[in-house]
Amino acid sequence: MHDHDSLLAAYRRVRARTVALSAPLSAEDQVVQPSADASPTKWHLAHTTWFFEELVLGELRFDPAFRMLFNSYYEALGQRIDRARRGLVTRPDLARVHAYRSDVDARIERALTTGSLEPPARSRLELGLHHEQQHQELILTDIKQVLGEQPLQPAYRELSVSDTPRATPALAYRTFAGGIVDIGAASQGFAFDNERPRHRSIVEPFALANRPIVNAEVLGFIAEGGYREPRLWLADGWDTVRHDGWRAPMYWRDDGTLYTLGGVRAIDPSEPACHLSYYEADALARWLGGRLPTEVEWEVAVAEQPTNGHFADDDRFHPAPSTLAAGDGRLQVFGDVWEWTASAYAPYPGFRPLPGALGEYNGKFMSGQQVLRGGSCLTPRGHVRASYRNFFPPAARWQMTGARIAKDVA
Ligand SMILES: [Fe+2]
């Protein structure tokens, strides 16, 4: 989202981008649900629209049944289908979902141009745009699982990735003094409720790597038997490794290749490692002689960094090697891969959920998940910021997730 956009221009841009992301897909592609975690593209197209109709317009005029079909998890807004059964909804068909989008778009645009939206509804509209951007990333991670787990592993579409091979970027550490620090979003400007309030926190001196863990390091971990060594793993992680038979990150193949949204290609040792679970991130950091940073350390370290990594707008849809020289002082932090932190997803001191049904947006998920920071190559540019808190359960690895090493400083 960009501040200079009018709300109407931002609405049109975000809504068009979602449709453009679905354009390379067939109708069949858009109905399949590959796991309970991932949702069909068609569901994302409809659910993001339902959000505006239910929470901004306030009346479900197009089809009242859509309230039950496309409500995700809002208890305050009535019945809904099980998350794991979204792929069973073949009716409405894709054409009717696009008709739904057009109908709601016309009503929202009329409300914006006639000035009939009150300030609270305009705030919910702005939230709806950030919400839709979150689903844009999910459209990509979820279709990657649809396509990447079928026998022929077809590409989502041809991508303009043309990296020249480069040496693995050197691993260097920057040290930070610690002390009493402020983290969280300031009270002005858009942020999700879980980023607030800005508050004080105490940090001991620490060091943070200049780049995320790269494939070369994962290859070393595998070669030294990391996936077979229980002493490197958290107990829950080791149980998951054995139960799910993990031997490499998700989408890695035995022949030295991996699946990307552009199709199968060779594993590039210099790329940030992606599709790591929290458990793998934790084990890799331990094997490399460090640990994962806390979210406070991460936010303090990156507060002055430019948000200039690779985002979905760069049309790579895969993380890129760092181009920073070892002595550069900057950190490759935004975009490319979300970074698991050692911090459990919990409310900040003084956290207040949004009023009404939207109080369910973030707050009720604050148990059993880890915080991730920084955005990825599938995140829309401008969507993330230093205070942004993403969260997933520790075994999740179908998201574009990686890790960075931190160390204590004596
Ligand atoms: Fe949603």
C-alpha cells in the first residue's frame, strides 16, 4: 500500500492484482485443496470479496449463502464450512465467483465515489486491502502446493528468473549493544492490531547474520546427517522429522533439483533456503553454531534497514542470492524469505484487539505459533514493515519461510 494512493486507486490496484495472479491458472487448478492448511484459489477470490461485502458494505446482497461459504473463521459472523473442506465447494463455479467480485467492486466504488462510507467503514476498507494482499501471498503458496505435489510438477507460469551463478555470499555478523529498546508500530499509519502498542523491551547484546541461511548450508547439514541426528532437534521437531519422513526442505528432490513456481530447476547453493519449518530453522541454526533471533532482536536490528529485497512485484516468485558484500553493513532482511524467530506469537503488553468481529482477525491465534518477520518474494511490495508480525505453527513449511542466525555476545 502506498500513502499517495487514494483509497479508490488502491482498491482498484489491489483487486486487479489478485485477479492477475489467478490468470495463469485453469478452472481445475483453482478448485483443488492440497491440504487442510492451503485453500483453493477460487476460495481466496471469493473470501477476499466477502470481507468487503460483510465488513465494509454490511449487507450480503449478491448471494446470502456466501456468508457461510466464504467466512473464514469469524465466530461472530455465523456458521461456516470447515477449513479442510473448502476444496469440496464446486458450486458456485469460478465464473460466478468472478461475477461476485465484479458486483462487490461496483458497490464499493460507488460508495467511495459518492462519499457514503463513514470513517469506520473506510478504515475497514483499508484493512480489507491489506487483508487481500495477505491472501495474494497465500494464493501463490497454496497453488505452489497444488502444482508442486502432483506427478508432473507443472510450472505456475514461465518466470523471468535469470540469475547468473554467483559465489555463496559470505556469512558475516553485525553486533548490537542491546539495552532498553522500543518495538512495535507507532500509533499513526496503518498497522495490524498485533503490532501495537509500541512498547519497551530489554535486549541483551547480540549479533545477527548479514543474510539468511542459504542452500549451501542446508546441503552441508544434510551431508553431515542433520536430519538423522536427534540431538540437533527440538523434541517436537524430531517427532515430526520421523513421523513425516523429512530428509530435506519441502520441494527438494533427490536428484539435486527443487520445485519452484517456474518449474523444476537445480538447487542453487547461494540462494536463501526456503520452505523450512520452524523446527528445521532451529536445527540449522544450532548446527551452524548459533540460534534463531527473537522478534525483538530482529526488529531492533532492522529498524534502519531499507525495505528493498525481492517481492512478488519483481516477478521472480523465488528467493534471490544476496548481492551484499561481506563488509557492507546492510542486512538482506526484507523480501526473499520470511524469517522464523525464536519468539512465540503472543500479545504485546497493552494489546487491544480491534472492536467487533474484527477482534478475531489476529488475537485469537496467539497460542502455539511462532512469529516470522520480513516478508518474502511472494509478498506484495509495500505490504510489510519492520514491525510486521506474521505467524505460523512450527511444523508449517508450505509458506516461503527461511531463517537467519543470531548469536549471544559475551
Ligand atoms: Fe482472510
